[in-house]
Amino acid sequence: MANETTASDVLKITDDNQDTLVKQNTMLVVDCYADWCGPCRLIAPFIVELASEYKGKVAFGKIDVDQSPGVSRQFGISSIPTLLFFKNGKLVDRIIGALPKPALKDKVEALIAM
């Protein structure tokens, strides 16, 4: 199916590339997750769908906090899932916890409108 959403629309973020990706993308939403986290698995499909829906406008990325603990320290992440919203290289908002897709979409629209 040509319009099928794929995880390839979502950037893989690590401690090593996160600064570069934040600077390269005018708007970036970063999903901080871990494989063992149930709520993280719950919102994972929403992240992929939103990445496809907003392709070319807002970039989406995922960072495994177990494999890249530096981001957790840098942004004070103590609960997952946490979504970090960056605009023009600056952290402008965050969501802690799993929200339904419409609520996540509203946050993305607010990021665009800033």
C-alpha cells in the first residue's frame, strides 16, 4: 500500500546525534521511551502515524532512555513516556505520560502555531 505509514518516518535519536537533530529540524517532537514500558508501547503507533501526517512540517524522533541516558539527565526525564517538543533548537514544551492520539495531535498543532 503506497500510503502505509512506516517507522522509517521516525528519526532514531541517540545521545550522540540528539544535539544535531534538534538543530537540523525547525520543529521536532522526541518520544523518550523504553522497550519495557507499557504506556510507551501504547503511544508508539501514534508517533509513527503523526510522523507520517506531519512529514515535511514537523520531524518526529524516538530515543530509548535505557540506551541513551544522557538525554534523560540533560532534560530531567524521570518518567516515561515523555515527549519533548523543540522549536528552533529550543525545548518549548513536554508531555509526561501516555495521551490519546487526538491530544498529542493538539500539542503538535500548538507547536506549529507558536
